[in-house]
Amino acid sequence: MSIIKSLVNPQSESFIVNRDFYLDRITDLRERRQRAHLGGPEKARKRHTEHREQILPRDRIRLLVDPGSPFFELGELAGDKLPEGTAAGASIITGVGLVNDRQCMIIVNDATVKGGTYYPMTCKKHVRAQMFAIQHRLPCITMVQSGGAFLPEQEGIFPAEGMFGSIFVNQIEMSAAGIPQIALVMGSSTAGGAYIPALCDEVVIVRGKGFMYLGGPQLVEAATGEQVGHEELGGAEMHCSVSGVTDYIAEDDAHGLSLVRDIVSNLGNLPKQRWDVAKSVAPLYPIDEIYGIINKDTKIPTSNRDILARLVDGSNFDEFKAKYGSTLMCGFAKIHGFEIGILANDGVLFSEAAKKGAHFINLCCERDIPLLFMADVPGFMVGEEAERGGIAKDGAKFITAMCSAKVPKYTLITGGSYGAGYLAMCGRPFKPTAMLAWPSGRSGIMGPEQVANTLATVREDILKREGKSWTEEEREEFKAPHRKRFEDSEQAYNFASKLWYDAVIDPSETREVLALLLDVAGRSPKIETKFGVFRQ
Ligand code: COA
């Protein structure tokens, strides 16, 4: 047992200033979530509830999951403020919820946003949810009410891998892998919206509301001259009694949701947890003190040790090689009773830190212990001494170990995470099981000031070559837009809107979110790790 002693003084002036600043960030996060949760415009929501007498997407989820159980949303803020005008949430809700005690991936079209059609980001979000389901062997429940492709954006939806067609590919792969898929057709489901349920194992359709067809009545008339109504073309009665495309008729939304719960109860044995889970113990320090520990001035580094003291059970962190490579803290801890191997930055990554990280990842893979990368890192050390010491080969060892590790890997961006440091701390390209960020998280190739300086230096060299020069004011004028662009780009919300992060979370939610993710991961089979060559 090694209990972390944290000497932070919550009464100090700087703590209070930082905490208030962070609380504003939390308010901002809540407002962004509220906006995303709203769905489409009021007119569309009213039409949905009053005119069609349907239940709104988030209420459908609430009725489906076990009462009081949590729902962890993937891509909650995806699409927010994207140039193509995608609504926050990208007209689809995806997340993990408990249905009859079984964790399921729940995917719900939001018909109040452009008829539930698929923007490019909607496709990406649906595909990401499926990948998470495949990785964890989670049954998929899809509530379908979609006009198919959002036609003006067809180039981002139709032609390539990762777009709409990949949803079908994943469905077929899931089916072959024995992962159950259930669809509930709740509204008009056209074209791609009809193929999704058609590729599921069991399909429920709501009478008088759910319709499934490859082309709706208007398209059929235009194409063939045939005049046919919605019910005859793709209604519940026809599909359940004539075509056999759907299997169960629901009388309304609520009935449909209860039929889906029944189907889930017939999926066989519940997957067992493969890890021993200890009794959860609260950290010795209040978790919301993290708000006051992260300095509002991004140039002032945060002590990850003080953060860990507020995150892990009993503030107990059994540190590995504490005196070696100290800019990367590695150690074993528990979160709500789940054992986890933590790698947390404490400065620039030197050779020793990289070698220690590789060693620690190796240990965790041998013991089937999941990994948490807490990223707040300016990058790897540069300079003659570092190069002569072989930083390139040691960094490569770390990256090889991190990339090869097949234990569940979670990334939490807590502060500024830049360059190869962002990548090495299990950045998005290295396929973390889930990628999370706090509102203070920032990522980029370099910090905004460094980018502006680098580009100004390049320009200055060109000017010199041409026998010209510039004034200090001209230099600053050149730098300002670059700095601003990178300041905007590095924000957690930009990364979340593009789905490079799965979620932006409040630091005080971190323990619950990680425990849920670990519980899901522990119910899927262990995958053996095979490491590649470690250059010595
Ligand atoms: N592409 C782009 N926009 C679409 C769309 C599509 N496929 N389908 C609907 N929309 C837009 C509408 O233009 C409208 O936009 P607005 O809010 O800016 O006015 C919004 O979505 C809602 O459409 P509306 O028809 O008013 O809603 P609804 O709930 O009555 O009907 C649908 C929804 C999806 C059933 C209906 O719009 C429809 O049949 N769309 C065409 C479906 C289709 O043929 N898809 C083939 C794609 S491969």
C-alpha cells in the first residue's frame, strides 16, 4: 500500500482562482451537452411528440434501459459546430446501457434532426459505436427512424470506407461473430435506413408509425408510375405477415421498447466478469479538488500525483520504478475496485521514462491488467544529449509496447498533450478502447505559440534569402492568425466534435466512467498480446 500524500491547500488564493475558472468550464460543458441533447428544432420536436405521438429519442433510451442505470454516451458532442452544419450529436445517439442486466450498445436515430438522415459525421458515429460493440461483443439495439443519406452531403456519406456502407459491413461481421443485433423500426426508414434493420437478427416494427422500404411512395411513383401507400409498401402488418422482413408488431413506441427488452432477456447467458473486483473505496481527497489543482494558466504544469490522489481508490498508488524515469509515473491502482495500470506524465518524456513505460506496459499485458494513459505532455526530449542517448529508439520501444498491448487501453487527456507525446500516450491513431478528455484537455502537433513561432521563423528565413526584413509588428501580425487557429483547433471540444475523442467528461465523473468501461471490458474475452521487435 502506498498512499499518496497530497499537500494541496484548498484554502489558498491560487486554488480558489483556479477552481472558479474550472467551474466555468464545467458550466460550459453542461451547456454544450444540453444543446446536443435537445436534438432538432422545436418545430420538429413538437411534430414528433404532438402530431405523431412519438417518444423523443432520449426518452426512448430512458424507457429501454434498466431504471436508474447509467448510460455512457459515445460521441455525445460529435458534429457540434462542424462547417457542414451538422447538428450537435449528428442526428444519432450512441452509447452503452444496461438492458435486463445486460450491457448493450444502443444506437438511436434522432428523427427531429433532418428526418434522422445520415450526415458524414452520423456515419462515423454509427461506425464508431459498432466498433466499440465488436471489441466488447456487446449486443446492438438500433432504434431506426431515418430518411437514409443526407443527400446534399453524399460525398461524405456514400463512396468510401468508414462511411454509410461500413455500417453494413460491420453488421455482417457482427452477425458472423455471433454478436446479437436487434432493430426497432419506429418511424419511416428509407433506403439505407431500411437495410440496417434488414441486416439485424430480430426486428420489431411499430404499427402505423414504422415503415421500411428501399424507396418511399413518391420515389416509387416517379420511378415506375406505381401508386402505392405507405402501409402497403412497407407497413408493420405487411412486413410481419407478407414479406417477413420484420418479426414482431408493437402497438406503440413504449410497447416496442418492452418487446426489445423481452428479446434481450432471451439472448442466453450473461457474460461473466473475468477480473476480480475489490470493494470500492473512495479516494482520501475530494475529487472535485481537481478543479483547483489544474492551473488556469496553461503554461503552469499540473502535478499528476495530486490528481491521482483524488482519482484512485483510497488514494493508493503502488508506483513502479519511482526513482527512474520520473517524468512518467507508472503504477498500479484501483478504480471502484477494478485494478488498472496507470501511466501519467510528469514532464517531458526522456529515454528512461520511455523505457520504464515500455517495461510497465509489458508487465500489465502479462497480468491482463488494463491500462490508463493520463496525458499531459509537451512531447519527447529533443537535443544532442537526448539523441546521443538514443531517445528515438527508446521512444520507439514505448510506442511499440503501447501499440501492441491488447489489454483494454483508456486515454484521458487532462492537460496539454502535444506532438509525439500525444501519440505515445495512446492517442487516437493507436486505437484506445476509449478516448476521454477533461475540458482542460488540449492536443496538437505543437502548442499554438510554438506553431506561430515556427512558421514565423520559416518566413523570416525566406525573407532573408530574398534580402528583405520585417518589423516586430509585422512579425506579430503574421503570427496572430496562426496562433488563433491552433488555439481553436487544440480544444477538447474540437476533438470531440470530430469524434477524435469519444467523450469530454467532467473530472468528477472520471471514476464512474472508467468503472463502467472497465466493467464492460472485463466481460469480453481476453486477447493475447504479441509484441514486435524492441530495438535495444
Ligand atoms: N436528405 C436531405 N435532407 C432531407 C432528407 C434527405 N434524404 N430527408 C429529409 N430531409 C430534410 C427535409 O428537407 C427537412 O429539412 P428542413 O427541416 O430544413 O425543412 C427535414 O429533413 C425534415 O423533413 P420532413 O420531410 O419535413 O420530415 P418528416 O418527418 O415529415 O419526414 C422523411 C422525414 C425522412 C420520412 C422524409 O423527409 C423523406 O421521405 N425523405 C426522403 C427519404 C429518401 O428518399 N431517402 C433516400 C436517401 S438514399
